[in-house]
Amino acid sequence: MLNVISLSKGANTSLASGGNVTVELQWASASVLDVSCFMVNAEGKVPSDAYMIFYNQTTDPEQSVCLETSEANKTVFTMNLDAISPTIHKCFLTATLDGDETFHSVNGLGVTAKVPNGEVQYQVDDATDEKALVLVEIYRHQGSFKIRAIGRGFNGGLKPLAESFGVQVDEEEQSLVSSETEPLTPVEPTLPLLPASEPNAVSVDAIIAQLKRAGLEAEHPEELKASEFGDRRKEGKRIYVPNLGEGNGGRLFEFGTLADLQFAKHHYDHLSGIGFFSHTHARGLFLLQMNGAMKHDEFEKYTNAMNDLITVDHEEHEKAVYHNAEQAADIEQMIQDKIVDLLTENNVEKPPHGSNPTGQTNFCSSCGSQLVQNAKFCSNCGTPVAAPVPVAAAAVNQVELAPEMPVRSDTDTQAKAAAPSSSVTFQLLGRTLSFSEDMVEYNKLRRMFSTYASKSKTDFVAYYNTYVKSFDDLFDKAFPTFIESVIASLKFGVSVLMKYDVDDVDFDRLASFAAEDLDMQKYIAPFVEAAEKIEEYAESLSSYRELSRAGRSRWQGGGFGLGGAIKGALTAGVLNMGTGMVRGIGDSLTNAGDRAKIAGMKKDIFTDHRTLALLTEGVHECCFGVFFSVWQILEDEDRIPVIAFDTERLNARANNLVEHYASDKSLYNKAVDALCECIQHYPYSVSYYTNLYSIARDSRQEALKAAKYFGLESEYREAIVDLDRSRLANIKAMPDDTLEQIAAKRQKLNGLRQDNPDIDVNALQSSLGEKKNLLTRQMKQQASVAAGLEQVGAIRKPIDEAIRNGNLAYVWAQIDNGNVYAEYALEKHYKDTVCHNSIEKYNVSEMESLLSDVQKRANSGHIYAQYLIADMEYAMYGRDRRNSSKEKAAASVVIDMAAKGNISAIAMQGFWGSQGYNNATSNKSSAIALLEKAASRQQPTALAWLGSFYRSGEHGLSIDKEKAEMMLKLAATYGQPYGIKELDKLNSGSTSSSCFITTAVCRSLGRADDGYELTAFRAFRDNWLSEQADGERLIQEYYSVAPIIVNHIDAEADRETIYSRIWNDYLEACLRAIENGSYQRCKDIYCGMVNDLKLRYL
């Protein structure tokens, strides 16, 4: 059995030590992706342009990586790991888009790397407004190769992406300087890039502080949100320094000349080699942008500052940390939370341990963020700082998960660190909301824990999705990780208390204090109870009781006690609650049904979407719950002001006003005042903000600022998205049958997106765009069909009149001129009128006499005449099995005339081939091609049959009602009887397969008529079953009973349950057999199904 591994973003796994690897990139939407592979050296650059593999260069010099296929929605690379050049360290697989499209509209994007013993999968599900993505990297590691899921965005197309890997793109270079500045010739930097000295740890905040101290901050520094970064890249030649805090915002530092920018690029390249993911706001440290202005005399300050921050000691770091297998899983956390360990600082003089000569507070008085050394401004919100912050305070990592104790300062320092902060105000719909210094101090403390809890939740989800694969894993992996997250939160709480100079509360004391408030039982108990139910079921089985009596060890349900287990976990740091207590339950049972029942019970619990939701909620609530204990201790110790919240009366008033506002809009101001007052008194209830948004959509931006400050940004965004889903549902329900209705619907969507950019309307917008295009095409096609129908009348009229008047010479003359309708009309004239009685009476001599004129033309070599004689003989001899040899001979002549180019013969051969008659074609696709050729010449019979196939989706064709309507209308206008009949079916909405069992089941399950399942079954029927010796007989027998069976099932009250059972018992196995190429097995299962249903319903 193949081993399948699914990677989450940032995760990695071993791939192979050598041999061949196949890498497939697939996506579901109609987007056109340019997929490339960049083979880079240790410096992260291609050795030459020959190592960029893409559509115009499909392999490298060693032919170790080859682009095998690049088709709609799929690209395949093959890699010979043994042949990759030793100079190549990594292979990056990337994808880019042209035009205005971004990866937000690309659905189902995934990468699968296949090796002989398994495969590795990575699904990209968080792409947004990027135009390029670095998807995965395959890299050398300790003599073998590993693969890492990256999913890194890059705001640019293929050219800048290629250039970032060192590819020289032959295109006229754009000027990198502003119009006011003369272009400068690129120069090599004169200062040393990498000073050789012993490194010391430096944080991102320290870098920002040092750049600011050097005077490198823009005159009006601009705060960027993560979501805005892609839209702002084109504005300035700037270095972007994110703070990596909530929202991943950052500062802009601008450059002026090309030479300055190139020098900065050296620093960037070096830093990105340490292990940062470059070109993405959420992971990188420095992002350079290619136009803008920094004063030239400022650049020397920049180089000095950066030289003080960069060291050459990154190779050992990468060897020891980045590629250490034991720590590989921690890389994502390290990049986000331990960035202090990834850079080095020189020439930053640290004060003596524990001292604070400046006496400055360690936290921003506005937003509560920790301040960096000597900062003039808060790096998170930009609020001016009275005095610099000491390095000792800046070096403490607030969200560090490791159990290391933070560096402590003396009592005086900590007292100053806990000093009251300045008040803060917000504007909401013209109202000013002021929060006291005490509230700011409280919020600072609360935000520490809310940020920590959110991070813990994210980490838990990533761990769960990677490692928890079964019900047993809940107990062996998920629950221990849950408890470990809470333990880490308690340790974090101890470190916070020590910051406030509370040093007599250790881990055990805080755990004991918080145990009553951390209701972990609420989140774990349901699964323990489920395990007990499974145990009880197993005990009820006689076979299990016999095994138990024989001495099989098993968990004594609940014997340890859940409360005791959690208490033990909090004190011992491990989960001692019977790990593996359900592993193996039922494994030794001899009855297959018993084992399946137990396995099903486990699977139902594990796969329930509420399982992960409950555990992630528990991780967040319990990790954040430590805050309340810490808060209480700090209040008791008089380290922070006492804060009390009492909103019962305010809540009642606000609820009344909001409720009555729906029917009385004059209450607008009162309702807004009440909600603002509620926020003023308790800013931590998301419902206040969402109610405000429901009343005034334009409150979103102002409310978002307040919600972000109080740590509610993600909850607020989610809440208003939920609120606006009803608006989205109403918009979806709007009619969209005309271009005018589509325009009105899209206008409403645009208004919704303007009110709430977080709600995803792209799918509906895309759907409406497709529907608009479809309607436009239909209108054009209808106009084309109308014009074609007018031409049909002009073509038919003279031919029909000539036949009515007996002027067959005119008809033959038109046939000689290539008039296809003349052929059809003359054939119909002889078959339905002249020779009809002869054929019905089987009077061969009479028919030969009636066809004497045609025979003369045939004898003279007239191709159509030869076809017509053969066609009439085929109609005659097909009525008597004793003349089967003559029938076959006539069919052979028809096929010969088709080979000579006669359109009527081509249409007949195509029809025979589609039905499997007379060995007319080798396969169905050849038959369809013949019908398409004849239909393109407007041969009425070909139009009728091909239109019918497009209507029903038979014979390997997908349902295409546009083509069906066009062809059937033309056929009907030419008077083709079958075309008229099929056009009536099309107009009534019926399909030839609507009464079939498979179709009825799939429709009951919500599968599309032209979806994957039905298309697969039809292809099996048309391309394999019909070719078997008994295939045609089985198909005809099935058609005779299937409609009756479906009618009986539809009359049952529980028909949906019946159809679901048919799928589970028969059709799902049939589909798996088709996918595996086991067509005989599919046939056997399907025949068994039909026989079972006949016994039940006929």
C-alpha cells in the first residue's frame, strides 16, 4: 500500500535518496498558469539561465529535470535525482499568472510528488492577491532529498520571479529612479558587506530601532497592513520592515538611487539566505521595492547600520538549525516567533544586566506592544516614546513557548515598567470613545494572552492536520498536545508575572490557582465518553468477552478518572490519562462485521467536523484563560489598577434599541450612542461592534481599529462576514437570466465587497461573469442560427420544388455542384416514396427497375449514385437475415464511398460507428469525428444524430445544450424527422438518460448530469461495455427495465435513502473499478445490481 503524506504550509518531509520523482501540479479553475522550476545553487541563484525549466526550455543541461506535459489544469515534471548537478542545492517549483488575474481565483491548486513507495501532497488553500507563487522546494539534506511546502506569494509576474532567482531576462530594463532624478550607472559597493566579528542576537525591533536612530525613517512613515502590501509595491523604491505582529503590518524605509538600491539588495540576499522566505509580507524580513526616493546622503547611514547587523555566521546556523531534522517542524514557529535567533547584531552596546538607565516604560502607552531598545516611536502603532527602551527589555520575547525564564530587572525597574500608560481615544461614527490609563494597562496585559492564545490555536491546528489521522491519534497525539499547549501557557503566565516583579508564583502555584478556571474537561470529556461507549459495545460481543476472559489486557473505562488525569497533567507536564486506551479495541475480533462496526464508530467521531472545532476552541479558551488568573494575582499584588466591568443595564438598553431600530429608523442615533457606550465600558464584546456594523455599514473601518487594539480583529472580521452572508444569500437569490439582471446583481455584489472586503464574493462574481459570457455567446449563436435557418430555406426551396415537379435532372445537377441537401432530399425521395413499397414487400426486381436511372449513373462511376444504390440495397437486404452477406456487401460499398469523400456516406458511416454497427469505425471517437465532418456541411442526418448525442451526453460527448440546439434546429429546419423529435425533447428539458438508474442515483446525491461520475459511467458503457460480445444485448435489456425500476423507486416515500443505498452498495464500487481499469468487475457489480433491483421492484 502506498504511503501518502499531506504537508501543511511550511512543513517538510523526506522524499528519496535518489531515483526518479514525478511532480504534478493540478488546479480546478480555468486559469492559465505558467509553471516553472528554478534549479539554484547554495547562494539561491541559478548557475545559468539553462537551469530555469519552463514551457520554452523543457530540461536542464544534465536532463535531470524535465517538463513532460503542460496542459489545461495540469503540469508534470519528472526528476532524476541521481542526475542533478552537484552544484544544484534546491529546485523551486513556481507558478505565475498573466494579466490582471491573481491566485485568489485559482481553485484546487495542489502539488503531488510521487516516488515508487508513496507520494507527498500539498494543497494550496490560502493564496490571495499574488500573481506568482513559490509552491514547493525539493532540496538536498544529509545525502538525500526532502520536499518542503512553501506556498509563498510573490507580487509580480514571471519576469521578476525569474530575476529573483538570478535568471537574466532579455527585456529592456525599466528605469529605477524617479523622473526628477538622473539615472545613475550601477556601481559596486565600496563598503564591506559582511564585517567579520562575533555575532550577538538581534531582534526585528532592534533593526527597526537602529534604522530609525540612523535617521532612515521616511519623513511621514506609513503603516502598511498585510492585505495592502501587494497593492503598494509599485509606489516606491523602499525597504519594507514588517513587525511580524498582529496583522503583519510594517514600516517603509525609502531609497533613492539605483546604486543605493543595488547595495541594499546585497544585504537582502544575504539575510534571505539565513532561512527566511523572501518576497512575502508574512515571512520575510526585508522586501525591496523598485522605485521611490531616499536622500542620497542618507545612504551611508543605512550601510553603516546594516553592516552592524549582518554577520557571515549563517552557514553554521543553517546546518545546525534550519536543516536539523529534529527541529525542522519548528521552522515556521521559529521564523515568526523566534526571529531573534536568526539574525546577529554588532556594535549595539547592552547595559549591565537588569539595569535600566533611561527609566523608560517597556510597553507602548498606546497599543500595549513591547518597545524596543532606544525606540523613539512604537514599532507597532507609531506612538512617540519619551525615552529609549533598554536592550534587556527589548530582548524578552512575549510569546516564547520555551520554558526559559525571562531576564528579570530589579524592583525599581519593574515598577517603572508597570507604570500607568497614557489614555487612548477612538472615533466611531462621530463619537469619541476615551479609555483611561488604567484600561490601557489592563488591555496591554490582556493582549499578551490573547495573542499567545491565538498563536497556540494556530499551532495546534497545524499539528492536528499534519499528525492526527485517526480516532486513536486523538488520545495518543491530539490530547497530549492540547495539554502541553495549556502547560506552555501557564509557563508564559509565570514569565509575565515576573515582568511585573511577582516572583513568588511558580508554575505549580499558578497551575493550582488556574486549575478551577481552565475547564479542559469540557473539551476532552466527550471523546472519553465516546471511547467508553465503544468499549461497552466491544464488551457486548460474545467473541470479545471470550477474549477478555482469556486474559486480553484492555483499558478499564474511566478508571484513572478524567479530573485526576488533567490535574496530573498540569503538575507533571504529561498527559497521564490512559494514552492508547482505545487503540486496538476490536482488532482481535474474529467477526469481520464486529470489527467494521467498531472501526465505523471511531471513524464517525474522528471525521466529524465538530471534533477539530471543539478541540481548537478548547486550546484557545484554556490558553487565554490563564490571563484571568494572572490578572487576579497582579490586582491582589497591587501591580496593576483594579478594573471592574458592569454592563448589564447597558446591554439591555442597547439590545432594545437595536431590535426596535429594524422597524423604526429614527432610533439610529440612540442605538449608535448605546452601542458606543457599551464599547466604552466593555470593549471586549464582539457583538457590540457587529451590531454597530449592522446599523451603519460605514462604521467598519473605525470599528476595526478599535477591535484590533483590543485584540478582537479576527473575531470582528469573522462576525461581520457571518452577518453579511445573509446579504450575500439575498444577492445570490436575485434573478440573473438577462444581461441587465446580471449587471444589477454584480452591482449589488460590488457594494457588498466595498462594505466588507473580507467577505468572499469572487466565486459568485466569477460565476456571473461566466454566465454573462454564456448569454452573450448564446445571443450571438442565436443570431447565427437564425441567419443559418434563413439560408436553409433558400437551399431547400428549389430542391423541394424540383422533386415535387419530377425535375430530377436539376437535383442531380445540384448534387454534382456539391449541394449536400440535394443528396439528402433525393435519398429521402427514393427511400420514402419511389421505392418504399418495394422495400416493404421485399421486391428486389421492382426496386432494381425503379433505380435503373440511378444504376446507370453508378455504372459510369458517379460516387453519390453508387452510395444511393448501396443505401437502398442495405435497407432492402437488412429486412431478411438470409441475405446478411448482401447486407454486409452493401454496407461495405457505403464505407468505400465515404472513403472517397461522399458526405452522405460519411454521415452514414459515422452513425453506424457510433452504434457499433458493421465494424464501421475502430472506435467511438472516430465515429463522432465523421459525424462532425458531415454536420459541418449541414448534412441533415448527421446534424440530427450529433445534436442528439450532445443533448444526452452519450457516446463519449459531454452535454452541450448550445451545440445540441444549433444542430437540432438546423436538422429540424431541413425536415429531418429524428431531428424534429430530438428538438422537442430538448425544448421539454428531457434527456435520454433521465430515466436510467445511475442518473437517478447521481441526481439524488446532487451530482451534476455532466459531472465526473455520470461521465465516467457513460464512457464505460459506450467505450467498453458496448464493445463486448454481450454488450449490446445487456444495454438493450437494461434500457427496457431501468425506467420502470426508477418509476417504482420514485414512488417510495424514502426514495432518497434507497438511492443512497444503491450508491453505497453498488455504484461507488463500480466507479472505483472503472478508475482502476477493472472493467469486468464493474460489469459484474452493475449486472448484479440490476438483477437485485429487478427482483425487488419488478
